[in-house]
Amino acid sequence: MTGHERHLSPFKDITKKIITLVVFTITLAFTVNYFSPRGIPVFGEWDTSIGVISPEKNVDHGLEINYVVSAKKIFDSGKAVFVDARMSELYKEGHIKGAVSIPLTIFYDIIDDFISKYPTSTLIITYCSGRECQDSHELAQLLIDEGYEKVKVFIDGYPEWKKEGYPVE
């Protein structure tokens, strides 16, 4: 071994150790993140231009009403019940006129009362706080699971509705 090779040998050893440590750390971080209930999603749908974002790609974009004008036409027809998925406090601050409040946190506490008022054949339009809010999709799925046959999700939600100057309470 030449003097130059001996001089590089400790550098190679340190480099190997650093690379091994970095690979181990990254692997450990992804493993912990994967199994953590509060882990950060690595894959998902993050483009609001195509609909509601979702960290788990579990959003049914086929349910979505993508334009506030389309939601307003349904509202004007009087043939649908708009259902607000936001927390009660937000609903009380303002909501689409005539909308029913069903926050996800109390869904199972109030669904029987809702079913008694609105048959499962009713057209339901869920909404929440816009394209970065998944609550309307989660609520839509819960309603479908309860037997509702015609459920849509107004993805722009209350903020866009209010911005357009449409009827609110």
C-alpha cells in the first residue's frame, strides 16, 4: 500500500460509515412514519385542481361537484339536501342556506334522526371548507354506508359558496 492509499483509507472508512448511518436513519424514519398513527403520508393526491386532496388516494372523485355554479343549480332546483360536514361552531358562524349540520365527530349520534327526516332516496350534497377539507368526502361515504343512493360532494364548500354571494345563513 502506497502512502497515498494509506492516506485515503481512513477517508473511505469514514465515508462508508456515514453512508451506512444515513441509509439506516432514513430507513428507520420511514419505518417509524409508516407505523405511526400520526405519520405523514408519503403518497396521495395533492392537486386541488383535480378535486379534494387526500393523503391516501381514497377520495372518490366521481362523487364530486367541481363547480360552484353546478352546486347552485342543484340548490335552486330544491331537489337536494345540503349537508354541512364542518364542526358545529363553524356551521353556526355561517352555512349554506337550509343546510343540515352533521359533523363527523357526532355522525353516529345523530344519523338515526337524519334518516327519519330524509329517506335514503334523497339527493344529498355534502360540503365542508373547500378542496383541502376531506370531511365532506368522509361524510358522503358514511351516508352511502347508511344506504343513501344519491350522494354528491360539493368540493369548493362553504367558502366558495359565500364568496359567490349565494344564499347563506
